[in-house]
Amino acid sequence: MKVFKFGGASVKNAEAVKNVGNIIAQFSSDKLLVVISAMGKSTNKLEELVDAFWSNNQVLKQSIISELKAFHFEIAESLIDDRKHHIFSDLEDLFLELECLVEKKYNEVTYDEMYDGIVCYGELLSTKIVSDYLHSINIKSKWVDARNFIQTDNNFREASVKWEETFETINRILKPFIDRSIVITQGFIGRDDKNNTTTLGREGSDYSAAIFAYCLDAQDVTIWKDVAGVMNADPKRFDDAIKLDTINYNQAIELAYYGASVIHPKTIQPLKSKNISLYVNSFLNTNDKGTTVNNESGSLHNECYIIKEQQTLISISTRNFSFIAEDNLSNIFEIFAKHKVRINVMQNSAISFSACCDSKENKINDLISELSHDFNVTKNENCVLLTIYNSKDEYQLPQPYLSKNILLKQILGHTIQVVLE
């Protein structure tokens, strides 16, 4: 059997959904599970709704919901002519649920818990539309709620999969469905033991596809993107970027870990453990050969450039002239973990510790506030983290970054990371 994953760009409008339908139609005789993300930029809009809920901005909440509703209904109306089709009542029901969710009063709820409860509607809406469209063009499919199968802990926004429970549920309940028809489900979302919605991390739909593939012993996974495959650099930034025809699992893991946006960092390990091939193909040019990720790929000969913008470099030193040793490092890492701030690159000397992180304003400010209780802390904002993976012995910064000031440089084997301002 096969697992497909379609991201937000592949279902951003009615024409895009029709293209997805054409791709799926080519595999309608196969056992196929299809994982679909939220449409277009819906997740960004739902994140705005989370902030509007948290600040109790009633006008903004209604405005965002109205905008989302108009966007999804316009796509549905362009795909299905019959205004009495159940897709429209399905969408109405989902939006009613969403409105009730953001109007309800809660005694105790965290921002992250509310985030997961709201943002999941992007995937629920998109999969309803795609599934009903497939039925309208006579492609038999079954819509299922991924939260009924992917079991997680309650670490909201970065939930960890409970593999044993997930494996058992998928094989007992979901597998018989796939034997009878194509299954359409959501990426990114799961559920904890108390039936609260959880998410697997931003852009986590790739990971969802890998979870389903692992549990179902799939033959392969195909991620359909708006790029030719895995590139050695972002073609929007580097004119000479080239496609990597093949890479092995370890190379893919490292590229994703350093921030290559084509593959979610957690995707590869489940596939590697069962030797499930991963294909990254273009949904715009379906006849073109994309990138193959498996154990058979050989050495990587190209340098790869990975850019992460909106970075903050945090610099920490002790107040009592003690070294940055085990006791201080333990305290620092504990505070980073408490505030769920991921370190993209770090470096320490005897008297200082530096960490480059994504600039999530509230988290960074709260983190620095707590660190400042025991340490001297400074920050550099609006930085860029450049990673050169598989670097040659002599390296030079790419042309657009030559004039920037290097705040931190780290070399590990053939990987170079620099923080620039």
C-alpha cells in the first residue's frame, strides 16, 4: 500500500484540489491512504484566531471566522455545483463547532492547549472538501478523523506519539478501511488520553504520513510539493539551486534537522526503521522524477545551503564569575525546556553560553525573563542562521550574505553553521 501527503499549497484553491483529484485518480486501484494539510494559509489565519481568543477580541474573532468561512465555501462551491450537497452542511457544522469553541468560557486552559483545539480545524475542513470532491468525480474514498488513530501525550503543540497504542488502533480499525477504499485523513493532529486535540509540531503533516506508513507497513510514502524535489538550496534565494535526485535516510534526517523546509524533521526515522522509501515529487509536474530517499542512495556530492530567518541569538554569562559548567548548564537547559524553546545551534565557553532560537516573541521574552534571575542575558534579534551542509574544506558565504556580520560560527565535520546579523 501507499501513503500520499499533500500540503497546503496543493489544495490552496479549487483548481489545486482538482489537480489533487487527478493525481489520486491515477492510483485509484491501489491501496492508498492520503494525508492532507490545511488549505493554503489557513493555519496562519487560525493562529491569528488563537491570539484573538486569548486577548478576548470579539470583533477580530468574528472577522477571522467569517474570512475562513468565505474562503472554504468558495472552494467548495467551485468544486460541487449541487448546493444541497452534504459538503455544505458538513462545513457549516465544523464552523459552528469552531465558533462555539472560541466563545466558550474556560476556567483553566493554557495557550498551547487552546492552540491545538483551534488550529486543527484547518485540516478537518480541507479533508472534508477533498473527500467530498472525490466522491463527486466517482472516486470512492472514506474520510476518517486522524485523532481517532494517532494517540499522543498532552504536550500540546509538540505532542509525542504513543506508538504502541497508535499501532494497535490503526491496525485494528483503520487497516480494514484501506482494504475497501481510499482513505482521506488529516496531517498534524492527534489526541491525548483525555480526548483533547493535540498537534505534532508546525508543518507536522509529513510526520503524520510517516506514522501511518510505519503502522501500516506501507511500501512507500510520497510527499507532493510545489517544488521539483529536495533541493540543495531554496530556489527562491539561490538561482543556481539544483535538485538532489537521491539522498539516504541519514542525509535527509540531518537536512531536515538543520531546517530544510521540504521534509519535517521527525518524518524520516519511522520510515528508516522499516526501510520505507520516501519520494518527494512535484504536484505541478507529476511526470518529472523528484527526489528518492532510501537506504540505497550513495554519497552526497553537493553542498546544501539552509537558511533560517527570524532568529534570536541569546547570550548568557554568570553573575558570580563561576564557569558555565554542568550545574549552570543543567539550569539553563531546564529553563529552555520549561518554555519549550528549541535551540537551533548552541556554543559555550568557560564563561558564556550562546543559543540561537526561532524568534517567537512571547516565548523568548518569558525565557529571557526567567534566565535573568540567575544570569546576565543579552539578545540579538532579527538574525539569520545559515547552515552549509556537506561543506567543502574551504567555504565562502553565499553572495547575499557576504556583507553580514558573523555573531557565531560553528564547524562540526562537514557542517558549518553561522549566525548573521
